[in-house]
Amino acid sequence: MKVLLDIKDNNAASLMDVLNSLPYVKAKELTPYKAKILEDVKEAVEEMKLIKKGKLKARNAEELFDEL
């Protein structure tokens, strides 16, 4: 099982120590860039779910490209 945690910086080191001391846990930190990418992908997936349910209106491709 994989778990993604969001921990305050001042508590992260001690929790990482605990996690790394457990022989059945592999823990590694994400770079800020990778964390941002994961958040963006998560947001995009949630938007797609809402669009499929009809709770959010889809944008056309031209609007999407203009945003990029």
C-alpha cells in the first residue's frame, strides 16, 4: 500500500525517523516540484470526475491551450 502524507515541516523530521525505523516501511521525501505535480494531477482527476458526473462544465481544447 502506498500512502501520501502532508506533514508540517517542523514535525516531518521526527515522523520520518519513526517511519524509517520500521523494517516494513519504505519512506522517502518528495521534492517540492514532485509534490506540486502530484497535487496538480490529483486536482485534474477530481475535475474530470465532476465533469463526468455533470457537476462541472468541460472546457474546450482552445481554452485549455490558452491557459498553458
